[in-house]
Amino acid sequence: MKRRDFLKTTAAGALAAGVGTNAAFAQDANLRFHQFLPPVAPLPAHAFKPWGERLAAASGGRLNVQHFDAMALGGRPPELLDQARDGVVDIAMSVVGYTPGRFPRTEVFELPFMMKNPIATSLAFQQMIEDDFQDSEYSDFKVLGGWVHGPGLIHTEEPVEKLEDMAGKTLRGPTRIINDLLSELGAEPVGMPLPAIPEALSKGVINGTVIPWEVTPSIRLTELISNHTEFAGEEALYTATIIMVMNRQAYDALPDDLREILDAESGAAMAQAFSQVMLDYDVPGREIAVAAGNNLITLDEAEVARWKAAAQPVIDRWIADMEGKGIDGQALIDRAKALIDEKTKMLAG
């Protein structure tokens, strides 16, 4: 089925069922939530499902989230945000960078060695959504929450023990900025969504990937890759931004009391809770690799300093690119760093 036909068919079905209409929301709200991760992954199992259960409990069963995992309603991961915008679904979650260049300001959080504490970085991202990005980047939707995953690392068939080992590697990257980073570090980047990684590795399209530990078990990565490179120091090589958005008309059509319940489980509360789940599940993901006898490499701070220097042109290009769009990229970097530091101190108590 062509995407246009899929959209028409699904939207027609939603209208027939009353989804997205004021009449439907007069009593109950049944919200169709679509995302790309398999149901066993930490976010669906330990963040999204409990979130839906909290909404149902707080509303006495009037606010219900219907979960559609692993692209069950069709389409591709880069189409998820448009599905929410167009009313095909009510809520969607996606990696922001799956639609390259569409949300340029958000890319500030994906710049190399920008992220420190992922919880603090998520709260900083959410703050910037509320202060600016909702109107400047996401006016087509209601953003329920934005967050980032734990430290990104490198998984390869052949070990990466120093910067020079990146040469000749063909690595999957999730976003435009991260692919630019991989290229600057000497690898050949291949952009693709997370679900495509196992097949690409099996077919030899790539010989490695960047991804956080948290999601590796859901794609059985440690059975396909035996070398994992981590980075010393407080800053991560990279992270990716993730958002949950809601169809604007569906959000506005909610009764005031249900919107209040949804709002209480959105924003900073969502950013902190969901990023915490991802960070917590980095631990068992890493333990699986250790138990498998895989080769875990940690680059020391002197070597990491070389990577930071090598990555600087990525930041410089991004600032120039933003300038060409009439955006003050350096100001965004300064604001993001200040907020990350502020949120880090807040979390420390």
C-alpha cells in the first residue's frame, strides 16, 4: 500500500471510530500511540506502558493509550512525526534526527561531546523545547516530552582502540550530525534507523554501529558484534534526541480535566523518567556483552582528547550551517551547556 493510501485508509478508520473528534473526547479518550521500537525494548516495556497505565489510573479509565509498537500501523520510522501531525495517529515517538535538517536547533544536543549527565541533558532539552523549540521547531505538534539516551558508544567487528582505527570502518549512524561526526573521525557513515541494524550487519552493508548499551539486547547486537568502545571522562561521544509528540487537534480536543492529567505526565516529568529508564538499562545491556566474553575497550582521557580535537570541525560546520539559516548556533550551544550544568547541579541536590 502506498503511503498516501495508508494515510487515507488509517485516517478514515480513525474518523469512523470517533478518534480525533470532539465527540469522541466528550467522555473517553482512546489515544493511538505509534513508535518503532519492539515491545521488549526498555522504553516500551518500562517507560511507555507504565506511562499509559498511570494516565488510565489517574483518569479513572477515561484516558487510554493504545500502544502500537515496531511500526505496527505501517510506514517507516522517519514518517512517524508526520503520522501524528496528519492525525493518522494521536501520539508518536521518534528520534528527531530521523528527519535530517528538519529540526535544526534541536541538533545542538547531538553535537559531539556535548552531553554529560543524560538526565540533566534531557531536562535541558525539555527546557529549550518549552522556551523556544515548541514554536520554532515543533509548531505542527504538541510536544509531550523530549529526552536523550545514555552515552553513545561504538560497536564494531574489528576493535577501535585509537582514533586511527576508525579508518576503513563502515558504521551506521542515526542522524545527520552523528554521521558527520563519524565521517570526520575517518569512518564511512551509513544513515539508517535502529531496526535496520541487524540486517545491515548480517548482509555486510555495515561493519559496525554507534548505539547506547540500553537498546542492544532488543536487537541482539552482542551476538553480531564483539568489540565495544567506550570513552573515559564525563562527556559522551554523542547522544541522540528523542521526542514524543501529539496531534495538535487531538490534544486541544481533550476535556480540560484529561488534558491536565496528560500534562502532569508530560514535560520535565516525562523527560526525567524516560531518560532514567534508558540510562538504567545501559547496565544490563553492558552486562550481556561482558557475559558473552566480548571485547570491551575504554579509551583513556588522553586518547579522548584526540577525538575531541578531531570532532571540532563538526561543531564549526554546524555553527556555520545555522548561520546560513539565520540561527545563532553558538548562542544555542552556550544556552544548552549552561542548562546542562544547571540541571546537573539541581539533580545533585
